[in-house]
Amino acid sequence: MLGEEVVKNIELTNPTNRTICYTARLEGHLDFAIDSDEQFMIEPKSSFKFRVKFTSRVSDPVTGRIVFNNKKESNVQAAALVFDLKSNVTGRISERILQVSSYLYEQNEIPI
């Protein structure tokens, strides 16, 4: 719905025996947001859930992109990961419904 906040998780797994360190960068529309901590580590043989928040301000589809780059703190080489984000607003809630009952040529003033 328009104006609601939606939080989704991107789950990244590390199948290796070494710790992988990533930096995250968000590009695109400002309706998408990530936590201020843009660096994280994935321990060996474990997974990490990366939170992405979306708060819709317009009903048109908007796009964004998250890029995860390997931070080379050790000799581990991990692939860069790119996720494309796209909104899908299916409805909205009106704040108020105005009923106008006049003819087209009559002047009527309604405060908004």
C-alpha cells in the first residue's frame, strides 16, 4: 500500500572456510533504504540476512540497486553481487474523499 514501510531480507551465504567481508552500496530511488552499517562480515559456513527497507511515496514503480563488493581484508576473493530492486504498489488509502455536487460552469471552492 502507498505510504507503508516494507522490510525484506537478502540472505547471503558463505560456503567457504574463511570469513568474507562485504561493503554494500545502494543506488537508485530514495524510497529504498539500507541500514547505516554498510560493512558486514559473513562467518565461514554461515549466512547473513541483509535488511532492505522500502517506504512508498508514489504509486508509480521505482527502481534501485544494491551492490555488494568484496572488501579485501584478507586473501579471500569473493564475487561482487548485484541485486535490482523494483517497487510494486498495488493500492492506496485515501486520506479523505471529497464529494462535489455542482454543475461544471458553477464556481465552487473546496479547501484541500
